[in-house]
Amino acid sequence: MGIDAMSMYRLGRKLYLRGIPVLPAVLRKAIQYLHGSYIPAEAEIGEGTQLGYGGMGIVIHRDARIGRHCLISHQVTIGGRSGLKDLPVIGDYVRIGAGAKILGNIQIGDFAVIGANAVVVRDVAPGAVVGGIPAREIRRDADPLAAYEREMGLRPPMLRPKPVETEPPQASSAAQ
């Protein structure tokens, strides 16, 4: 597996949260040189989030927040817009297509799908599929969890049922 941009980000994030100032900046520069991406340690990226193609060409603003188990394809930009102070907040299990731009003070709902090369400048509802320039809602799944399972081929990790633990049969006292 090699060292991808997300692995280096995770290490830089841990160091940043511990108050170590220089090493996160060195790792950010390494990500920039190796993958052509800008992923600062200050950005909040949830567990299980994956970057397509190792994170090639991805730009994430340092104040952006990304949920858990998202899939971010290559050449995606997540950042601000001129004159606006707040940045995007992306929910859990969101899939973002190649070349998409998510800009400004917007909320992307859980299980949303952003199409390739879409420019998102308005909020996206949970379970919605958006595409185009500017992005418009194409459809909204009535059951976003079922759509995620169908398209990804797996159930989200946090929603998997826990295995039922059964107690081993006890030896009967008559057998002794």
C-alpha cells in the first residue's frame, strides 16, 4: 500500500493536536510535493474518509470540516468563496466525484452524492444527488442507506448490526 496523502494527513493531524508545530507543516509540504494536494493538519476530516488515487490534486481549506467515511475523488476543491467567512461542512458517507468544487458556507447532508465536475454553492439535502454548474439536485433517494448499500456494495461500518453473542452450552450436572 504505500504512503498516501490521507496517511500523512492523519499523522500530521495527531501531531498538530498534540501541539507540535513544525512536523505537521513538513508533512503538509510532503503531501504537496508527492501528491500535488493541499491538505492541512488544521482541517477536520473524519475517520474512514478515503481520497481517490491516493489524494492527487485535492485542495481542502484549513477550516473545512469533513465527516466520517466519505469518499473524495481526485482534483476536488473544498474551500471558501470571496467575501464569505465560513466554509463547507460535509456530512458522513458523502461521495464527491472527480473535479467537483464545494465552495462557501454550505452544508452537505449525510449520504449525499456530488457529481463529477459539479460546482456546489448551495446546501445539499441528505441523500440527494447533485450535478452541474452550478450544482442542481438530480434526485433524492427515499432511503439513502439502501442506495449507499446498493451502489457501494457494503453496509456503512457504523450501521452494521453487532454480532449476537451466545453463551456456550453449560455442562449438565448429571454428566459429572
